Amino acid sequence: MADSKISALTALAGIADGDLLPIVDVSDTTQASTGTTKKATFAELMARTGIVQELTASGAITGTVVLLNHISDAIAATLAAPVGGERLLIIDTSASGSAAHTVTLPAGVTFCGDPDMYGDAIFSGTLNTATFDSPGEALEIVAISATQWFVVRNMGAVELSTV
């Protein structure tokens, strides 16, 4: 195994947080001038990229894919003002339960979207809270300005409201 090339190893069907990945630490030249091979878990790698963020308690959203995950306690997440073109996917990944997880926008920032999907309220300029109350619900949003998140897809029945 020590002499096996990574490309010769069996492919992994599904990756788990505790799975190990080889990483070359270029700041450690103990093995070679090009770096030292070390290990990292998949969860460590994802946490460093800032791509996937799992919230199990209330807090600020910092990831691109956000998992709201708590069965009995409602998660109150906050989302900063957007940067144009920024894209997020927020998913209620709780295994069960009906805790109403919320995502609240800062003052002056609102959700907007297709009026055929959300009615005229989507143009009110006041919708600043998304409520996820069932596992599997998800919201895909994209920033179209520094004050608006456009709802691309509402999977399930995520409620948009003014708080």
C-alpha cells in the first residue's frame, strides 16, 4: 500500500466527515523540499474552505451551503448584506421535528423573486426573514445587489415574511 499511487486506489462511493485525505504541507519540509505529506479529515477540509457550514445553534451564516440542523431547538441564523453575484443554498437538514429555523437579513436588505411564485408581496421591499419548519426545505438565493437576495428556488414551503 505504501508504494501505491493514489490514482490506483479504489474509488470511494460516498465520503464521510471522518474520512482521511492526503495533504502536502508545503510549509513543512521535513520529508522533502516540496513539503511533507500529512492527513486531514474531509470535515476539516470543508470547514477550511468555508463552502459548507453546519449550524446546530443560532449564529451568523458564513458558508455557501448552509445546513440548519437541530431537531428541537429553533436556529436563528443571520445573513449579512450580500455582494452582487454571491450565491447561497440554505437547507433544513434536521432529521425530524418542526423547530422553526429562521434566517434574518440585516436592516435595508430584503428577499425578492418571481411574482408568479410569491405574489405581489415579493415586491414590497420588506421581506427580510425566511422560516424553515420542515426537514428537507431549502432556499437557493443569489445576490442581485447590495440590498437584495433573489430567490432562485424555494424547495418545500420556506416562508418569506417581514419581521
